[in-house]
Amino acid sequence: MKIVNLNDAAEFSPDAHVGKVVCEEGHLKARLVCIEAGQRVPPCRMEHDVAFYVLEGQGTIRADDEQAALLPGTLALVQGGGERSIEAQARMRVLAVQAI
């Protein structure tokens, strides 16, 4: 078992979002993504499926041609291979978990 305190792992920057791997075990990788209001995670393509769980804040996720609001408690499942991005309207902490 591994325990990670996501509150202690949070790191924000006024310049750009901060993504930090908080756990990598076997076939899973968990990354904490911290995004200030007005910042975005630029569009990127990832090979693997990713589950994005919003811990704090408010924003929008885009995956290919789809778009959805993100609020605390929201879980967004995005299939691998497509383009995705997140934009924060309010400071966000998002846990991104992918099977690798």
C-alpha cells in the first residue's frame, strides 16, 4: 500500500499549470495537476485512457470535439489517442490517473 497526501503535493505557479507524478506503481500512474484560474493545460494527445478527478476548482475539459464542465467531485474519463485539454475558471487541483 502507498499513501499520498494530495494536499501536501499541491504546487501552483503563476506562469503555467504544474503537473507532478505523485504515484507510479505497476500499471498505474497518478499525476496531480494544479492550474490557476485563467491557465490551461494545452491540447495534447496521450496514448492511454485517463481518468480526471476534480478535487478543487472549476473549469472545462475538451476531448476531441466534446466539451464538459468540471466541478469538485467530477470524474471525466477520456479515451486514449484523442486530443485533450483543460482550462481553469477557478484555481483547480485535478488528479489524473492512467493505466500504462
